[in-house]
Amino acid sequence: MDRDDVLAAARQVAEVAGRWADESERLRRLAPAVAAAIVESRLSRLIAPTALGGYAAAPSTMAEVVEIVSGVDASAGWCVGIGSGSNYLAGLVSKAAAAELFTDLDRPGVGPFEPVGRAHVHGDGFMLNGRWR
């Protein structure tokens, strides 16, 4: 997806977010139509590595996308930014780990960017502790 396509996708998300802003506010979360529009837009691939199918867009493009959506609905813009930003983390681990953890770049990710807790093996899973910001 080139920059023009990315910005067009952001405008489409913004249009849907604007139509459903009151519903999102009433629900205190994104209206399902807005969440679906974000997934369908493929904007969550924005700054993910190309090795996994991401767009590796310039930071200025990411900022412009968030600005377009936020101009209509700040919460939707925040979700686009966080969802894209979380998938950026795929570039900070090995390709094998990224392929295992980031299986669907079209689904926005969520999570802390500065975890200060620790995960310890616990039985067949993990136990998390610490403080998460």
C-alpha cells in the first residue's frame, strides 16, 4: 500500500468513526462498526516490518494517519495509533518469534510499550508480576 492508499484508508476510517462517534461515546469503547473499519483498513500494518507483510511506513505517515482519524474522533485515532504501534514490536524480536506472535497484522495490537513487570514460567504457562503502566 503506498502513502496515498494509506491516507485514503485513514480518511475512510475517519468517515466511519465520525458516523459512529456518538455510539462509541455511549458505549465507552469503539462502536463495532469503527473497530471493523480499522481492521478492514489494514492500517495496523502501517509500521510493522515488511518481512511480515507490514508497510514499514515513515513516522510522518503514521502521524498523518493518526491526525486524520483523530480529527474526527480522538479515541478512534488513539486506537489506530496504538494498534499500529503495537505491531511495530514485531521488528524488535527474531523473525521466528515475530511470525509466531504476530499472526494477523490486520488486527490491531494492544499492550504496554514499557512493561516493567516480569513473566516467569509457571506450570504450562506464565505468571506475570510487577507494575504495568
